[in-house]
Amino acid sequence: MCFIKFLISKTGTFLVMQTAIRLLLKNYKKFESKSNFETYASIINLASQARNGLPTFADYSMTKAGVDGLTKAVGKKILNKLI
């Protein structure tokens, strides 16, 4: 059961982020050549404070820590693409 929770949480978050990044980059390129205004975009993932560790809910804590780590890693990777 623990693996299924982990798989659903990580796969779902990853696929939604992947789609959002593609759309944001596509739309950013449209506005890049327009007049003098800057465009900003954000991807926000929500995870509970359980990522810090709950002794009775280890599997839940593990999935929330994974969402936090995935969000930070993707943010650092796409930082230079102005998202």
C-alpha cells in the first residue's frame, strides 16, 4: 500500500508539472517578442507539514517530502528558462 501511495503522489505531481511547464514555455515565447513588459509564471505545489516526519504516518510523510523535493529540483532545473 505504501508503494501505491508513493507512486500515485509522485507520478501525478510530475505529470501535472510537466504539462504546466510545457504550456508556460509555449506561452512565454509568444510574449517574448511583444513590447516592453515582463511576463512571470509560477507553479505551486502544495504539501502538508507532514514532510517533516510523522511517526505514525511514515508513508504519508514520505510522499509529502517527495513532492517538496520534486518541486525544489524542478525549480532549480528550469530557473534559467525564466519560469
